[in-house]
Amino acid sequence: MKIVVGVTTGSLGILSEAAHSTLDLVAAVVTLWAVRVSGKPADPVHTYGHAKFENISALFETVPRTKSKVTIPRHWRRVWCPVAQSYSSGL
Ligand SMILES: [Zn+2]
């Protein structure tokens, strides 16, 4: 829904919120999967059990969040120090 409104209105704020919600949904699905798997008992392949799946999923979920924290200062700089863009008047 947010994606549709963001694309329709061209609002970067709404598109950003849509990306945020999508990321949260993916994180929730990965967490649900990890909790289910980590509760399984040990088997011949995973002789120490499956508890580490939760740690691995937490690591997976930090990657996109860390990337967004790295890119925020870059975008912040863009707001305060905009680079002149060339454009054509079409004439
Ligand atoms: Zn297993």
C-alpha cells in the first residue's frame, strides 16, 4: 500500500517508509523461521542442536540496518551540501 502511494505521489518520505516496512517484514519472517528452527533438537547433521540459527539470523538482520546507518551521513551531506546538477531546458 505504501509503495503504491509513494510511487503515485512521488513522495520520497512515503517510499522510504515503504522500504522500512518491507525491511521489517523480512526481518520478522527471518526471525520467525530462526525461532522455529532453533527449537529443534540435535540431529546427526547438527550435533550441538540448532540454537545458533538465532544468532545467524540476528547477524543477517543487522546487515541492511547497518548499511542504512552508513548511508545516512552521506544523504545528510547531500541535503546540506547539494551538488549543482546540469539540466537542459529542452530548447
Ligand atoms: Zn539439523
